[in-house]
Amino acid sequence: MDIDLKVKISQLPLTPGVYFFKNKQGEVIYIGKAVRLKNRVRQYFQSPNLKDTKTRALVKDIADMTYEEVGSELEALFLEAELVRRYLPKYNILLRDDKSVSYIRINYDSSHPVVKIVRRPLDDGAKYFGPYLTTTEIKIALKYLRKIFPYSIQSSSKKKVTLDYHLGLDPGLEEQKTSLKQYKANLRKLIAVIEGKQQLIEKDIEKKMIKAASVQNFELAAKYRNQLSALRNLNNQVMVSSRLASNNINDDSLSQLRDLLRLSEVPHRIEGYDISHMQGTNVVSSMVVFTEGLSDKPSYRKFKMSNQQNDDFKNMHETILRRFSQKNIAEWGMPDLVLIDGGKGQLDAAISARNQMKMETIFFIGLAKKSEQVVLQLRREDKAPGSNIDFDLKMLSGIGGSFEKSENFVLLNLPLDSPALKLLQRIRDESHRFAVNYHTVLKRKYSVKSVLDEIPGIGKASRLKVLKKFKSIRRLNSVSIDELAEIIGHDKANKLKAYLKDNNVA
């Protein structure tokens, strides 16, 4: 690193801001935001072997650096978007991995303006702000801002106000709780904050608060005081920092995984699988998805096994067959890495199904619970007589790890504090949680169903009503006869309650 650049980095403040990396020609090649400028910028120049190829290329091109301090994480988030749009830096485009950017859309001139996050701007007369390279951070920022400047997220044809109004998040245009003029004045403040004019808005609100107090309109003055206090407190809210911190950890985790598993690139999409059942009943499996090292819950899927059997290997085999059907590949895309919750047996069953579906290029690994060993199947070239497994032994020993051969598998022993193992454990534990939750839902549902099937005089229609409403035996026992009678009538309610009591069903 150039000495002048090193000095500049050492003098960076520990405050929120936006930093600019420049090349030898003085061109801005990357713009980023930071909760603490010094910590964030310094990370680019540490542990180069744990960074992906594009980030290493960026660091190699950096010849100079400047920065701009701001008052809060929120300002850094919005300022970064404005400056990226203005400069269009080369690496901001390269490092986003072709993901769709996001915009904030406000149809200000509408009779019922709404604020939304959209993927691309249209020529529809609405105001668009962005682009933002991470949707999650924008959602968090707008969540905080909505408490200060209530706005609608959808137009409603109903005349009653929504629950959001009672929570202080919506203006309540449906019942004229707020006039359209007042609402648009509020939206103008929101837009000003998005445009980086937070300090001007604070001064304006403070001026109005003082004016309202001077004419003894204390209710309005208190409203302005609360709004001003909340706006100033944005500086203390953790909105982006947790995401940025986790990004740095995940960068290290993913890079370490790539090197340990000898992958050509970091695994951007990792899928985790687990099986859950009770002695072969209500057998289910889970598929969880981690994108860029973070949980992607909308992409989770669950499977109910077609063959209810107490055989985890066969259940895992069926799960992978179904996951890699042409229909599901088309709808869900493809993973870069698959993690199986289990050891050699579960992994072997999953790989067998993968190969049956002609998906040999997808890399599968297991994570054994007891030993926390990462289980890999030996590659063909590793099985050749006299061949050595070409792990980066220097890297593996450097982090305190080791490996051993076991039949057709390689067992990686990683230190418990290694970023790669921690990421795999999070994925494994999440797949287990998701599978158990689904199994529990089915178990409760079918325990109620089986009980209802045995009660004389309770027909199919009544059983479905009770099942839909109460879902579990515990809830069914806790409700009164009158509550039950509202669903199926007093006669059947009495029969059902009597049966539960006489047969001691809990």
C-alpha cells in the first residue's frame, strides 16, 4: 500500500460517512458507505487471501482515497446512492454481482400517494429515488422514517383506516384523519430526508415547534417535539451497521469456504437441508437458503414426504430428487453449494439423488452434528492411486484445521471459531429449526384430526371447521362449549367436549 494512502487511512474518523476510492488517474472507481469510516476502509487492505476476485481487483486499483462525514447511518445510506448515481463508479457495478438494484417510489401527485420499494423506475409520473444496491438496508431505513413521517404503503378502496393508522404509521386518508394537503407536506419532509437534507428539516420542525408553543398550541408543539426528537435519534439507531458488520464477516466466511472446498468462486447461494419426523410419522424436510451468507427466508421451501418412513437416507434422497426437478429448477434457480445436515450416510444419499438428476456440477457437503466435521465426498482425481488431496494445507494448518480420509469421504476438522464453520453451523441450525417447525405443525394438525375422526356424530364438515379454527388439542381443550358452539352448534360442541373429558384426551 502507498505510504500516503496508509497515512490517510490511519487518520480517518470513527464516524458515519461515505468514502471514495480513486485510481492513478484520479477517477472515482468505487463509492461505499460506512458506520465507522476508519474501520470499514481499513478492512479492504487486510487479509487479501480471504477476499473474492473482484474485491482483490478493486484493492489493486486503489491509488487514493477521500471521504465525506455525515451525521448518521441513514444519511450515509442515502448519500451513497446519490453519489453512485452521479459518478457511476466502475466497481460499484462490478461488485453487485448483477443483482437488481432497488428504488424508492413515491407517487406524490396521486390522490392517495404511497411509498414503495421497486426494482426499476417507470415513466409514470412518480418520483423515484436511488438506485440502492441493497434492498434490506432501505427497508430498515424506511421502517424508522415511517414512524416519524407516517405514510401509506398501498391505496385502499375501504373507507375504514388500516391497523397501521392506529400504530401511528399511516396518515389515515380513508377517514380523513389527515387531509391530503397535510399528508403531502409530510411527504415533502420525508423526500427531503431521502435527498440528504435532514438538518434543514430538523431546523424547520424546531421553528414550527417554537411557533406552536408561543401561541399556546401545546398539543401541536408536543407533536413537533416528538417528531424532532425521533429524527435526531436516528443518529443513534443501528440500521445499517449490523448489516455491514455481517457483510464483512460473511465475506470472510464465503471466501474461506471457497478456498477450503476448492471452489472456483465464492458460493453466493447456499442451500441447507434437514429431515424431521417422529418414528416415521409426519415426515418432512426443509430447504433453507442463504444468499451472500445471509438468511433469505422468502426462498425457503418445505417438503412433505410422499413415503412416510423412518429412514432419513431415503427421505433425504426423495427431497433432493424433488428439489432438482425441472419445474423447481426453473422456479427457484440453482445453488452454488448444498449443505446436508448429517454425516456420511445422509450426504451419500443426497449425492446419489443429485447424480440421478444429472446435477453433478453442484457441490454437496455435510456437517456432522456430534463432531462438527465438514464431510466431503472424494473427487475422482483424489481416488487415483498415489494421488494427494490438493487442499491448501498451508491455509488449513494456518487456521488450526486438519483433514483425514474416510472411505470415499474427506473429513475437514475446522477450528470452532473459523468463519467458514460458523456460517455452516448457522445454515445447518436454521435448516433444522425450519424442518422441526413444519413437523410440529403437521403433528398438531393430525393429532386433532385423528381425535375428531373417532367422535360419533361429528361429520366431515364439522371436523374441518374445528380443525381450521383450533388446530391443536391443547387449544381445543382450552375453549369453552359456547366458543365451540359458535363453530359447530351446541349439540356437537357438547358431544366433542364430553368425549375429550371422558377419554382424558390432552
